[in-house]
Amino acid sequence: MTPSLKKATRQQLKDHNKRLILKTIYERGEISRAEIARVTHLTRPTVSSIVAELMGETLVAEVGQTSSGGGKPATLLSVVNDSRQLIGIDLADSEFRGCVINLRGEIRHRITLPVDNRDGDGALARVYDLIDQLLALADSPLLGIGIGSPGVMDAANGIVRRAVNLNWRDLPLRSLLSERYDLPVYIANDSQAAALAEYTFGKKKNIANLLVIKIGLGVSAGIIINGQLFHGDGFGAGEIGHVRMVENGELCRCGSRGCLETLVTSRALLTRARQLLPAADLTFEDVVRAVSGGDPALTDVVVSMGGSVGQALAAMVATLNIRHIVIGGMMAQFGAKFLASIRQSIMANAPFFLADDTELTFSELGQDIVVLGASALVLADELGIV
């Protein structure tokens, strides 16, 4: 082996050990150097050297001592949660959302900007506005920027292949943002980001196989298999919003007719609600309040939409047999009746022996689900701690 290869190998090993130690401290909350050595099977001198480096970078600090059991108490270490921050962005709904987030996924600052039907270059300019404002709020060194965008995403190259709602096609979003802000940028489909958020921060944390359906301005699925995001060979896994549900149905923005997105999105809901109550000039929040109050006509609309979601999910249940399904996004605000209609439709359309074993729940991460998933992308790639 040449000296340069030996040096590269030594550096790679050191980087691996550093990430392993930081991840161990992060997961344990508080832990001593001796315990780190025991858990990681690294030597104590190696642990001490790397811990000293992490402390010098202010990522780790000594936070106290173990209680004495007769011997010398050990010094405890912990990750300094606010030693670094990152920016998480959600571009999937009628408002662009962005947050400054610390290493524990705790949101320190939040900004929401209306899209106002911008698309193409106008939508990209609004992304710049959002990030500019978030950068001004950050008060710790930034690790990077994570983006959850609608559409088909080439995550490896940071390219939005197609986002019909934003009129983006082959947009090199990562390179545009990296050059503008001189920060690492990570991009995923918004539903993939939502799935990663559930896997990292949600009630389904660390469940190996997970399906997250995000229903808002669009509808798509994020799929985790064996603890890894599944993108598909052409990066389009989970694009159920553009599966045809109605022959010769309403024209979809993708160019086809009768897609699931023409039946089940916040836009489709408002269209149907305004047809029922043309004089009311309803907003989405008005419809949520009306359904909560028991309005029969609007409740029927929501229940019907749940049936369409369940029909699409039945095919995924039969194909993937993933037991845990989580519903997120704006439409999750419709609660138990919406969930029950999805479940009933799955039971009616999927093989009963698979449907019976399927657990369907709402996400508890609310509207922050995509920004948290986007932040997890940054934490995983920059520090290896999630």
C-alpha cells in the first residue's frame, strides 16, 4: 500500500470513529468516556483523543459526574444541542415553510412565506427570500440546508426532475443553493422527508419498515425499507398522487386526467366545498372548523376523499406489505372520520389477511414534519448522528 493510501485509510478510520463516538454520545444523552469505549469497542486512548477533539469543536461538553459507588466518579459527556444549527425547508404546500433547528430537532426560529401561485423562477426567488430571512435568524454555526420539495427528486445529484405544482423541471436546486449560500445542501421529496422525520423524531422512531402518506397541496408516499429511504430506480417511488383513479376525470397539472391529486388534496377539497357553498368563499381552515362542528355535506366530502386515499393505499399494502402507515400533511387535520374512511377503504380493497395486520395512525409532528425530515438529512450526512 502506498503512503498516500495508508494516510487516506487512517483518515477514513479516524472519521468513522469520530462519527461513531459522537453518535453514541448523542443517543445516550449522557455517557462517560469509559462507557463509550465499552459500547464502541474502541480503546480508551482513542476515545479520549476523539472526545478532546469534539470538545475543542464545542460539539461535546462535560456535564457532571456519575454518582459514586465507592470508586472514583466518572465524568459524563453530552452533545451541546445548540452548538450547531441547520435550516430545514418545506416547499410542498401553498406556503413555503422554513425553520432554524438545533441538533436535537428543536425548532429555534420559524418563518412562513405565502407562495401566492408563484411557480418557475418566481417560486425559486421565494425560496431565496425564505433562506435569506432564516440565515439572519441563525445564532450558531450552520451545518447546512435541508429541503423537502414536491415532485420527483434525483436526491443523489440534488436535481428536481419534475415538480408539477411549482412548474420545475430538471432544476439543479442543490447546486443553485450551494453556490449562493456556500453551505452543504440536501434535497429529498417532501414525503420522503416526512418519512425520515417519523423514523427519526416521531412515534414510529427506528421502525425498520414505514410508509408515510403526506396529503396537502399534493399527495405522495415516503417509503422506508430496512431503515433506509427507498427512492426507486427512477427516483419516483411513492408518487401515488399521479396514479389514475377516474377514467376521463378532471385534468391534473401533470397533464393526465383523473389522478388521485384531482380527488384528494387541499385544493380539491376547497373546489368541492366552494361548489357546495358558493356564497361562503371558504378557506381550508373554514372547512376544517365546519367538519369539526359536524357539517354533514362537508364531512361527506372528507369521508369520500378518505375512501380514495384508502383505495390507492390498498395497492401499496398488497405490494409492499408494510405494517406501519402514518398519515401526515394538511388533510390529517380532519381527524378520526377521515382516518376511519381510509381504513375502511383499505379493508375493502386490499387482501384481508394483509389489511388486518396494517396499523394506520396520524403523525404527531404536525406541520413541521417535512422541515424536521429535511433537518435529519443534514444531521445524518454532516455528523452521522441520526
